[in-house]
Amino acid sequence: MSFCQQCLEKQRKIDQLTEENQRLKAQLRYRQRKATEGPFGSSTPSAQRPIKPNTEADNRSKSGGGQKGHPGRGRKSIDPAQAARVIEIDVERICPECGQPLQDKGWRQRSVLEIPPPSPQPILYRLKNGYCPRCQRSLQAQAPAVLPKALFGNQLTAHALCLHYLHGIPLGRISHQLSLEIGSLIHMLHPIARFFKPPLPRLIEQYRQPPVRHADETGWRTDGKNGYAWLYCTPTLSLFLFRSTRSAAVPKEVLGINPLDGVLVVDRYNGYNRVPCKLQYCYAHLLREVEDLAKEFPDQNEVSAFTSTLIPLLSSAMHLRSQSLSDVQYSEQAAQIQQAIVFTCQRPAQHFGIRRLQDIFCEHSQRLYHWVSDRRVPAENNCCERELRPTVIARKVSFGSQSEEGAKTREILMSVLHTLKKRRPDVEQYLKEVLDQVALDPKQEPFPLLFPPDTS
């Protein structure tokens, strides 16, 4: 059997150019994605993305505001009996144009919501002194609603704490809004944090009890050094830890070493692999990796078939809990989705990107399907990631904590306030009431004041 040498050389050249063309296309796609999405692809933080994508053409064509035919809610008028103040504003008695007297045509009511400027009021308490000649002891009246040796009243203290640690407003902005020295605010925060420090071990004990827990972490600098902000949360509890390390010692500090019931929902960070309870990996992170594979190899038919099958399955798993289904219907649909995911990830594949994702599902199957057997377990970690987002924004604004003491104060007060937010409708007013009780007796134990047992 003979071959044409020239034809063979041409075929070799064609194969060489085809391979080079595919390699250059892959490099071009990578650079285009890096230019639009950042150095970490779809996992790049929003602050590091070089270009913000434009709104889709379909959304740009939609008109904003209320839609035609929608009844709307309208502006509600204020009942005079419920108004804080009723102010009557008279009109001139004589017409400014012609000078004729005006006829009385009654009143028109206009409802307005207003707030006084948030400016602290200086208060001077005159505390009466008394002396008992029989007991030979002096007695002095106590200033109400103010902690011992404190400059700020409890209402102002609770307001500043909620603004900074609950709503994420920087101390500099609070200082400007309230016309207070920032140093005075800082000296107010640290003593309160020291008083509220004892409840943290009790909160850790409560965190270990629920059947479903969440955990996540993000970067946080302290005194110019790299560190991490850890969040451990449940529907009724939030525990923030600011540490200099991302090692497994931090999960061990919170979860201990004794076996625990329930499931911990996390991403695939190795620091959680030795926790003494079951793990549920977040499907949102896996979905992002599958989508990245589809973007990186759009011309590969095998990749397109794999990703187009797996992406809807992962999305369905994450949204199944939010659907109005009975427990029996949920179990049936969850089992079907699990069976489809397992079948997709066990099929033979040639592409190495597909094999890498299949290995994740096959090697960690014991950490991927707890949501199937227990409806309380979500298939994603959105609960923790959404609650951690304000901390990420605070990091972008303040660049972290300026000292170790500041990080410790933030850890204590954020844990207390965010836990109170999940248990109380008005955190600021409740915190003020707690501080009032502390002012009456500073030796009280803080945990029963902050988190009294539920006797209902």
C-alpha cells in the first residue's frame, strides 16, 4: 500500500494548523473571560471585576415604574388622632394681588412624615446626696439610663452600636452624623464588648444543637495583617469570629471534637473536612464550576452535552425546598434529581474537565445528598453567604480592623447584635432596655439579660 508523500505532508500541516488554531482560540477565550470576569472567573469578587456587564437588551427596553392597570398602594393620609402633632398654618387675610379680604374656605389636610435631626442632647443630672447619721453612710441618687462612668446615655449607645455593627455604617460617618468625637465612640465600644464577652461560649453551645448549621469565611485584615472573618449561623443565631488563620483550628474551636448530630452546610474548603458532624457541600459553588467549564469549551460537543444536562439538575436541587410540595412529593422529586445527577456523573467521558467534575460527585457522594433525605437541609449555603455579605462590604469600606482589640470588640458585638436581630423585632430598643438593667446592677450576668429563656 503506497502513500503520496506530498499529500501526507499536507495532512500533517493541516493537523498542525488545526491544533494551533484550537490552542489560540482557547487562549483568546481565556483572555477575554479574564478581561471581563477578572482573574478568578465567575468566582472573582465584584470589587475585582474590571468591567461591569451592560443590562440585557430585553431589560433596557422595559419601562420602569408602576405598570399600567396596577392599582398601586398610594400614599396613606394620617389620622389626626394618631398624629404626633397637628400644626395649623394660616393664610394671609388679604389677597396679595388685589387687596380684597379672603373668604374662609376651611382647611386642607396634608400628611407629612418628619424626623428631628439626629443630634445628641447634652443633659446635666443633679444627683442628690444624702447621709444617714444612724448608719453613718452616704447615699447618692443614680443617673437613669446611663452606665457607670459612661459619657453617652443608653439610648445613644444602643443607637451607635446598631448603626456600626448591625447596619455597617463606618464610625467616621457616625461621628459626623451625631457630631461626636470618633475617639469617644471607640472608648464607648470596648467596655461594652468586655461586658458582653461571657455570652459567646454559651452561643457556641447553642450553635452545636440545631440539626442544620451553616459556616463560611472571608478575608479580613487586622492591624494591616491578613486574616479571616468566620461566620457560623443558624436561623436563630449568628456567631462571628475574626482570626488570623484559616486553618481547621477555627471550626474545631466552634464545633469541638465530640460527635454532633445534624448537618453542617459549607463550601468545599478542606478546613471543614474534620468537623465532628455530617457535611453538605454547597451546590451553588458546583454550579459555578460547571458553568465555567461550559464557557471555557463552548465548541466541545461533549462538554456542551454534559453541562446542559447537569446545570438544570443542580438548579432544580437548590430550588426544590422553596416549592409548595408535600413531604412525600418532595422526597419523590429529590430522589429523581439525585438519580439523574448520579447517572450523569457516572457516564464515561473523554474530556478531562468533565472527568474532574465527575470525580467530585463520585468521591464525595456522602457529602452531597443530605438534602434528599432531610428537607430541612438546603442544597446551597446562601443563608450564610448573604449574611456574610455586609461584612465583605465593611471590609471594602474600612479595610478591616485597626487593632486586635478592635477585631475582638467587633467579634463580640456583631455576634450579640446579629443574634438579637434574629430573635427580636426591635434590636435597638431591646438593647437599650438591657443596658438600662445593667446600669441598675452592673454585676448581673449578661447572658440571661440578652437571651432570656423562651417560656412560651
